[in-house]
Amino acid sequence: MPEGHTLHRLARRHQKLFAGRPVRVSSPQGRFTAGASFVDGRVLRRAEAYGKHLFHVYDRDAIVHVHLGLIGMFAEHPLPEQPPRGAIRMRMVGEEYLTDLSGPIVCQVITKPEMTALVAPLGPDPLRRNADPERAWARLSRSRQPVAQLLLDQRVLAGVGNVYRAEVLFRHEINPLTPGRSLDHAVWSAIWADLVTLMRKGVRSGRIDTVRPEHMPRAMGRPARADRHGGEVYVYRRTDQPCLVCGTPVATRDLAGRNLYWCPVCQA
């Protein structure tokens, strides 16, 4: 599932391409026809993200809410417009570009009060400048659940997914099964600051890179990572491969239905 940096990156891109001008909106697939007709031709005021949710805010209190889920994606194309290919839930056409949305779990028109109610239960988003990390700390510090499980709870922290979860715990040498209430506040503050830095980097680059310079391929004389996720990471999806710091095989187990990756030595 795309992590929060992907949604913020999309919001920035859609803001640049479409905001401040009327946008033609359609649903070639037909599953969003009524919603598309409702906003078609309106001016897009802004695009913004909160956690894993994307919002296109149009005039007259009309907001298109998108959640990509596991397979949802936007595909951007320059004009002139070409016939849609595949099951396109929503097509947005601006002055120079169009973007096609396929495979989302949510694509719906909502109102501003509904948007407020939607984000109210979510924890703070490290990529939003008004985010308050103390809201997440209030939940973490009272919980007996493993910190690794809490970091994926969107009610605790919005936008963090499995990659950032595994990597930030490694970077701070934290055993992922540590109860949330056992964390020191200073450690939480360091985790939050690191997430802000890493996720902002992800927004800029479009990939997740968490490895420090001294552990990068060139510095260590090792091959670069070669899989669809692209970025350089310490433990995520590196089961049984040597830890980049101590050489111990990376461990994996299931935790609340998600794969958890960690180094048994560095995160003892």
C-alpha cells in the first residue's frame, strides 16, 4: 500500500497541474459517473493529503476523496487527450496534462464537514506542518501493544506504512516488540523527527531511502538494491540477508497481519 509520502507527492503534483483552473472530470469506467459530473468543469482550489488520504478541493464545497488502497494509482499524460486504457475510475483533464485514476478503494465526493469528520480520528501526519507529535505520544505512552504495531495504527500516526515503520525502528535501535508505554519521551521525539526528515525526502524523490551515507552501496562496496521498491533500506524485505551494520541475518515474523522486519542484534 502506498505510504503517506506518495499521497503528499501526488497532492503537490496535482496542485501544480490543475489548481486554480477549471478541470474536466469524467469516469470512463462508469463507477464514478455521478461524482465526476458533480465536479466536472469546476475550479480546483487545492489538492492536499492527510496520511494515506488524498483530497481534491473544488469550489462550492465539493471535495473528491481518494484512498488508493493496495493497487490504486494515478497515471499522468500530456495533452492531447488519448482514449483511456483499462478501468479508469476518474480522469482529470487540465490545460496541458491529464491524470487517470485506476484501482482505488475509495473515490467519492464529500463535503467539508465530512472531510473534517474523516480525518478527526487519525493521528498526526509527519508531513503536515501543523502536526502535533504529542497526540501520538499520548496514545503510545499508554499502550501495552508493541511499538511496531502502534506505528502502523493510523489512529496513532497517519501516513506511516510498513517500510517507514521497519526502517525508523532500526535506525533508532528499538526492538519492534517493545511495548509503547516502555518508550522514553526523548526516544519518541527522535523517532518523530526522523520520520519527518525521511518522509519529506520521500516526497521530493518519490522513493523511500533510509540508509545513512556510510552504509550506502558505494561506501560499503556492495550491490545496489534491485527490486520494485527502489530505495536503499536497512531491513525491509531483506529477510535472511546480512544486516548492513552488524552482518546478522535480518529476521521476519508476522505481527497483526503484517510482515515485520528487524535485526535481532542491532535491535536486541
